[in-house]
Amino acid sequence: MELCVALDLPTKEENLELVHKIKEYDVWLKVGLRSYIRDGEEFLKDIKKINPDFKIFLDLKLYDIPNTMADAAESIIGLGVDMFNVHASAGKRAMQEVMDRLKKYENRPIVLAVTALTSFNEEEFAAVYEGSIAQKADQFAKDAYDSGLDGVVCSAYESESIKKITDKKFMTLTPGIRPFGEDAADQQRVADVAYAKSAHVDFIVVGRPIYKAQNPASVVKKILEEI
Ligand code: C5P
């Protein structure tokens, strides 16, 4: 299991300060929409300048027509990131076209699909997707697997069932982790490191429990020890 630290601070400077504090650790860094839209490719370069061994997960959750998604995926190759994601609900044809377009690249990034956004409650989810979250998350995971993606973004509680219906090597990346039972804040279904490990999760994403801590480096160290 790997630790992915969410760079969700309000400014580029604060994000880079956090990266500095944890630069000696073997972790992934998650760059999301806000940071990427504001700070762009330069930000990715700044991270690599601090430690070229950091792996970067570009969390842009692509959703568009198949050709546009494949074009965007190809542009992402040029950024040199190690992982990115798309929405499974964009459909199998879109996911297949993305994977098809990336075939020619050696060492392409890991491609994950978002199943169900964790912000949805059942009622809101059904209004958009006409089904229960559990049922659709499994279906979206199967679609992503059949389309040749490497894994999905899901909750720690879905990791085992998704691996069962796809393959144990099909990766799961789970946000909503409270490493040692910290405050859940706005997350609905939180899990700790021990649970994620037992569910064979491949990547845990941790934001606030690290960047809001007095000493982020010591929290990272503790999580890595537990992993
Ligand atoms: O601060 P916290 O540990 O809750 O941060 C979790 C990170 O994972 C945030 O960047 C959040 O946007 C992201 N995320 C999530 N749920 C998803 C997908 C991404 O919490 N389904």
C-alpha cells in the first residue's frame, strides 16, 4: 500500500512548503483541480525540483466525449505525471479510447476511474444515475476493468468487493482516510490505515490529517510505519 498526500492547501506557496516538510519520504502527491488550474505545469515542475522522486497523481477527473478525453489523456502524457483519472460514467467507449490512445507510450501513467463521488448521498446519486451507490460503483468498476484501466477511486469499504468482481491486481485508491481515527470532517465513510490495509487498498489518500497537523512530517512517518 502507498500513501498519497493531497496538496489541498489554498496557495501554491503553502503547498510547496508542505512538500518541503515531507521531502525525505517515499510518498505520492495528489494535485487536484484547484491547484492545477491556478498553478499549472509550473507547479508540477516545482514539486520535482524539491525531490525528483516524488510520484504525482493528477486528480482532474476527466469527463467529456471520447475523442476529447483521449486528446486530454495524450496531453497529460506530456506533463510526465505518474497517475491520472477519468470518470467511469463517461462510458466504456470513452475509457477504451483513452487507453487505446495511450497504447503507444512506454511507461504510460496509471489510469484510474472514479466510480461514485463520495459527496453524493443515495437520493442525490439516484437522481443522476438511477441506481444505488453500491450497485453502480460495482458496475462502473467492472466497466473500467473491461475497458483496460488500471483501477478505480472508491471508498475503502468497496475495495474488497471491487477486487472480487474484477481482479486482485485491479488497483483501488481510497480517499476519506483518517489514519488513526482523527476527526472525519465532511467525509462520510472514513476508514483508518489498518482497515485500508486489511482491505488490500493500493493507495490511501490523506489530506487534512497531514497538512493540518502541527508536524506533518511526523504524521507521514507514522502512517508509513503502519503501512
Ligand atoms: O482532507 P481529506 O483527507 O479528507 O482529503 C481527501 C482528498 O481526496 C481531497 O483532495 C478530496 O478532494 C479527495 N477526494 C475525496 N473523495 C473522492 C475523490 C477525491 O475525498 N471521492
